[in-house]
Amino acid sequence: MRLENKVALITGGGSGIGKASCLLFAKEGAKVVVVDLKKEAAEATANEIGENARAFAADISKASDCEAMVKFAEDTFGKLNVVFNNAGIFHANDESITNTTEDIWDMVISVNLKGVFLGCQYAIPALLRAGGGSIINTASFVAIMGAAVPQIAYTASKGGVLAMTREIAVEFARQNIRANSLCPGPVETPLLAELLADPARRNRRLVHIPMGRFARAEEMANAALFLASDESSFVTGTSFLVDGGICGAYITPE
């Protein structure tokens, strides 16, 4: 098993990519701390896994919650080897820079960027105590090429995740900590279904994907599994695109 004897903490583990990753990591031998803002969702995922998972409710935009979730992982399973900072939000009123309000900006940045910052800040000492490990931060393909539909706060937050992850990777490379950004294309999750309930809005996104479909959460979990496992032992500081070919189709190399 690819994660045997490893302990993983995954945020946003109650649904979507996070839940799929929790289930897959456990299947591959990891003990998993399922973190979600909604306690019931975290518990449902943990219960589905069984004895090798524990649930923890946390608001990742709060330092005290991030500190507590890492402490819970170490207290429960004795160590921490993998951190997947996956939780994030997309607000329906996140639009053009000319009409996105300051409160929407602050909300999205607080969760999507500050939440990853706090997750890394409290997890890195735990990873060092374990002798090293892997950090996976969820960014997005829009951080690399921009979005077809205006979403300024989301895009900016994910661009920040890319830059922050690269810096962490460089700083801690010789201390046996790897840090990589997972950059999904659009993923068929309940959040996306809600945001793209309008067929016209859905097709506006779909037309840009060369593979002609949205990704499945399980496909992102497989990518995260590679980054979490020792199979990616020489991979750090990367922006790992899993986007169905979007960036390949629209970005021209310099």
C-alpha cells in the first residue's frame, strides 16, 4: 500500500475532492484525520472509513482551529506525515474586480489563502517532528492562465497558493519536507453543480476543456495520492496541473 504507516490530515474532507482523497488515502494504508467546517460531514467520511480515521471540525481561517487540528492528529495517531490543505470556497458574487465587494474579497482570501497559510504554519513543525513529509495545497488552473468567467478573489487566492507553496518547498527542501500545489480543472462536485446550475453558464466553462467533460473528484484524489506518496520523492515546488488539457490548449510557451 502506497501510504502504509503514514498519517494524513485532509481539510475539506466532508465532500468533493477532500472526501474522495480521505477514502483513497485510507484505502492505501494511511490513518486519516478528516477535517471539515461541518462536523457532521467530517464524521460521515470518517465513519465510512472506519477505525483508521477520525473526524475534526475546524474553520481553517482561524489560527486556533488550525493549531488544534494538527495537535489532534499528533495526539490521536502519534505523528503527522501528510497534510492536504484542500478546503476552499467559491462565492457566487465573486465576479469582476470592478464589482466584487470588499467583504466577498476578504471572505474568499481568508479561507482559500490564509487558510492554507495557517494549515502549513501549524503542520510544518509536526512534519519536522516526524522526520519530514508531504504538503499538498489545492490551487487551480486559473492561477496559471486566468478564468474564462471573472472571479477575481478566487483567482487571486489560488495564485497566492502557488507562490506560497513554491517558497515553502524551497525553504524546507533540505529538511525532508516536500510542498506541491495541486491545480485542478473544473471538477464535478456538489459545489460546482450548484454554481453552474444554469446550463449556459455550465457550457461556458465546458467548451474550454479539450477532453469535453469535467473531472471527477476521484481523479484529483489519485493525483493527490501520488504527491502524498514516496513515489513523488523528488517532486517539490511544482504546480501539478490536472486540468483535462485546458492550459495546454490555451497557453502558448514563450
